[in-house]
Amino acid sequence: MDTILAALCALKLVPVVVLNDVEKAVPLARTLMEAGCNGIEITFRTEAAAESIARIVAEVPGMLVGAGTLLSPEQVLRAQSAGATFGVAPGFDPAVVSAAQGCGLPFVPGIATASEMSQALAAGCVFQKFFPAEPAGGTKMLKALLAAFRHTGVRIMPTGGIGADNIKEWLAIPEVVACGGSWICEAKLIDAGDWAEIGRRTREALSALR
């Protein structure tokens, strides 16, 4: 997990992606790499997720590939088998966390409350996803949570409602390692194969961060 944290800290931006067609996976990953982003989170919301991860791992060396929306132990095992570097969930489920720990997949559970943050820490999850970040109270809410938990060493990847206009505000919080965002790789752009626009949005976001 320390290695994943370091990689995400350097990356700062993790595009969150829904893929309906496995044939789009490698072109998308290559577009992100060429634009300067070597990380991606493929969500397990479609049947294309596992094979998409496997293809990117095999054909796009250097890409940090996460598996998102892991809601069951079975999905965790499928993600790990496909070659995912890390797993992410929108919530905290002890059974899912246990499955990830059992197969050695670095895992980032979702939290939105003090109780969930505490339970995730008790399960050994120091790296957590604050979700849905903006609807759950935004940076003000996260700062309030961290006031009680900062001493634990917790690290956060907020996701949900984050875009080019507010990502800097999130990254200004010391405990925020990176931000997940779906605005860069919107499903309609992927389905249309609009790699030029995805590349433009990626470069724009990274330029804003610099």
C-alpha cells in the first residue's frame, strides 16, 4: 500500500472510467499516458471491466490500473486476477476488505462519516476514499472529519463532484493524496472514441495542477 500511496501522490489525478466496450480500453489508456496521466480506475459497473483491466495491464506498460466499484468478494478476486494494481469501493464492507486483504490487493474503501472512517481504520485501511465528496459536504466536511482522525495517519482520495474548477481546493488538504474524477473520461466521449477531447481534458487538468 505504501507503494500505491506514493504512486498516487505523484499522480494526484485518477480518471474514473466506465467502459462498455473492451476495444476502447487500450486506446483510452494510451491517450491518458500520452497526455501525461499514467493512472486510471476502471469501475466494475459493466461486464467489460475485468477484460479491460487485463488488456491495459498487458498492452500499456507503466499504467497504474485500479479497479473501482468493487462491491463483493467475487469482484475483488476478479479484479486481482485481471491484474489490477489496487481496488476501490464506494463504501466500507468488511467482507470486501477481508477479500482484498486475503488476496493481497491494496484496497481503498469508501467512507463518508466518522463511524465509517473509524471502522475502516480498525480494519487496517489507512488509505480511504471520501465519497461522494461534494454531496457529502465537500472540503469543509472532510476537514471536520480529519480534525478527529488526522493523528491516525489516514490518507484520502476524494471522489464525486470533483472537476477542474475545484480539484486544487481538495489537493490543498495535506491528507488528500489524489482525487478521482469522471469528468475527464466521460462515457459519451469514450463511446464515441473522442480521444482528442479526452487528451485535451487530461492535459488541461494536469496543467492546472502544476
